[in-house]
Amino acid sequence: MNRYYRFFTASLLLLFSFNFYAQDKAGIDFTELDKYLNKALNEWQIPGMAVAIVQGDSIVFAKGYGIREFGKEDKVDTKTLFATASNTKSFTSGALSKLVDQGKISWDDKVTDYLPWFRMYNNYVTGEMTIRDLLCHRSGLKTFSGDLLWYETNYTSREVIERAQYLKPEYGFRTHFGYSNIMFSAAGEIIPAVTGLTWEDYIRNNFFEKLDMKNSLLSVSELEGKTNIAIPHHIEAGKDPLPIKYMSWDNVAPAAAIISNVEDMSKWLILQMNEGIYKNDTILDEMQIWEMQSTQTPDNSSKGWLNYFPTKHFSSYGLGWSLFDYQGVKVVNHGGGADGMISQTMYVPEKDFGMVVLTNNINYLPTALMYYIIDDYFGETAKDWSKFYMRVYKYGKKKDKNDEEEKYKNRVLNTKPSLKLSGYTGTYGGDLYGNAEVTIEDGHLVLDFLPSQVLIGDLSHWHYNTFIIKLKNSPTLPEGTVNFVIGIDGKVEELKVDIPNPDFHFTELEFKKLD
């Protein structure tokens, strides 16, 4: 998540595509916004981006910038498809809100009433977990806990959810915000339990068709035959942007599966801003809209961070939406992060405007644009939010470098493994993830996370019985460590994996030796 592209040359600017809608200004200077977007795209070295602004019941600005794939000339336009990732969550909560409005479920119904196989880390939480709890990130799990279960694995959605019972809580139940994709996946399973329709069919029938989101998709498999697609990218310092494949989200679809464009996603925002009405058709109940955009779980920022946002007083999560106040108004928003793509949706209910930003690499620009556009609406454009978030990014890179230097400082030199390489080989297993296998290839150890189709890593000796792991097929994930635990009999009895990625907690992986 922390890799960015070197600057594009000025010639790439000639590839930017223009596609404007009628520009009812509504407090936003679209001419200046366009200049700012061009400048920011270059500063962040983003291959491609699409941006749309909505006001009332209309798209008032929409434009594509840059290219779909590095090394090719195909331009991004307003119909170009991007992974929206976690912006999917508001669709799942919206789907459940329809069932609430129809009296088929209640927000506070117990999950086990509909999913009797659902289990959490203890019996009390299992029995008390409600639909509301699933949708507002207060399960007691830490942020992103268990994401390794679905990350390119062959587990079904149900198998992922069932294995989550082995995750250890970080907080007390309902006491703390902890962002959970798996809990949203469980929420999505309630839809077929109640309606008999798959999550995909329910979303397609009730939202995509009624909002004329005719280009939006619900699985990577639906990309086949499509041509206007933005390709995700990864970058390492000093290297050209690397196009990477789309990651499948099918086994956690209700949390992150939707692939869309700024035109279609704008229609979703228009529905939200108009209290559930789209083109005179009531699709969602206004009381449920209010419920979804009401605080359920506080997620307040640190005092130090808030010093940069003097008009921001609270931050929280509703049901499928993030919430905060800024410039005296409530902002309803959500971000989305997939391998090689970042997106942001936002709307201000009181002022009846919002935005969609879709990009095809990992960057902070969509968040920066959210604040820039709100400031612009209120006539306060002095702060360069892109520059501010660039400083945040560079600070993070510096910290990463310092952490890496500290790791090397703590390395114990001139040590050897306790065993011959063959002593570390074999099959390891655990209730949480399943099995992993260690083999020898070309004179070095290789660790294969067997449920995954891509997580295979080369191991190189670090010190004692700790090895560095470099994943072969996952350029977006950093190096980590694998520690082999030696028992009193002098044989390996366990291995522990620590890959310090901000989105997938591989520190939860502990495998017992099986053979």
C-alpha cells in the first residue's frame, strides 16, 4: 500500500481525456478544479484517474485523466471501470436497509437467527452479535483482522466467515472501532438467508438496474470482454509503474467486490443525497438513509492529527458509511483500497453535493481531493491538501526507512540456522488459516500458503532460526519474517509469520508442525 510512481513526463499530459457535463457551479470553481486535478495527477505520478461532482439530482462535472495502463495510450474517461473496493459496503448496508423497511429483518436482530453456523471468539459475542454490529465495525476484532483468510485464497465466503471464530479479539465487544471486511461479508450472507437471492443478484436487481448503473460489475470474472478498464499498478522507488492483475474479491464480495465508473457511482450518491429517491422512484426509505448515516461507533482521531483539522470535531462510523464534521457540516464518505487502486466517495447532505474519485494506483490523493472540494465549495481554497497529504506520505516513507534501519541494527550477525534446511521442511497447520508447506528449491527454503493461489515466498536466512520471506507473486506486499520455533527435542514444532503490511495482518499466522 505504500508504493508510488515516479513522475510522468510532460508528454503524458497530452493524453488526458476531457468529458464535461453541464457545470452548474454550486460553489465549486470547476476551471480551477480541473487545473488542480491535472497538477495533482502529475505530482502523485498516478497513471489514471476519474473524478465526478454531483449536485442535487445531477452530475455537474465528470472527467477522466491520464491513461488506463502504463506503457499504453488508452485514455481514462468517465466510463472507465475501476475497482471501488470498500465503497461496496454502503451497497450492502443499503440492501439490508430495504429488508428492514419491509419488516423482514431488524437492525438489532441476532446474526445467529439467520446464520445459525455463525461463530465468534466466544459464546457470548456469538449469541449477542447483531446485524447492526456487523455493519459498524465494533466486533472486538482489530482493524483488518483475518483479511489473510480471503486474500487470494480458495476459501468460499462461508468458509472465510467460519474460520473467523479463531481470530483473537483486540478489544472488548462493542467498545472500540475495528474495521472488519469479514463482518461485512457475514452481513451479506443474511440477504440470501432472507430472500433466497444471492448478494450479487439482490444488488443487481435492486440497485444496478433501478439506477441504470449498466456498466457496473460485481466480480472480477465479469471483466472478461470489457475493454474500457483501468489496470491497477504497483511501484517501487526508481522503477516504472508495474501493471498488476485484478485481485478477486468474490469470497468477501459484500465488503469490496464492486467494479464501477464515476458515472455509475455518481448515481448511487444522488440516491443517497435525495433520501432514497432516484428519478421520482423511491428505492430506499429516508428513515433508513438517516439510520445508515448516523453515528454507531465512534472512531475519533488523535488530538495531534486533529490539529490539522480545526473545524473537525468528531469522526465515527455509521452503517456502511464513515462520518465526520468539517466546515460546520456533516460529511458522509467512504474510501476503497484494492491492490493497485484507491477510491473515495463523499457527500454533504446539508449542501446537497458530493464527489467520486477513482484512481489506478495507491495514493492519498482521493482523500486530499475530498477536503479540497469541500473547501472550494465554501470558498476556502488557500490550503493545498494534495501538498499536505504528500508530506504525510513522505513522512510515512521516512518512518518505514527508519524502521527498516532499526531492523537491520537489531540483526544478530554471524549466526547460522540450528538445523539443516531439510529440518525445517514439512507441512504446518493451524485452525485459523489451514496448512502451509515448507520445501527446498534451488538450495533455499520456500513457504507455500496452501489455501492461497498466489502467496508463495522465498526464504533467506536472517539470524538464528528466523528467515526473511519475499512473496514471489505479490509485489504489493512487503518483505516479512518467518520464525521457526525449536522444541526441546531439537526439532521444529511451530512457525510464526510476520509480514508488516498495513492491510493484512499476517502476524496472526501461527502454524504447528504436522509431520
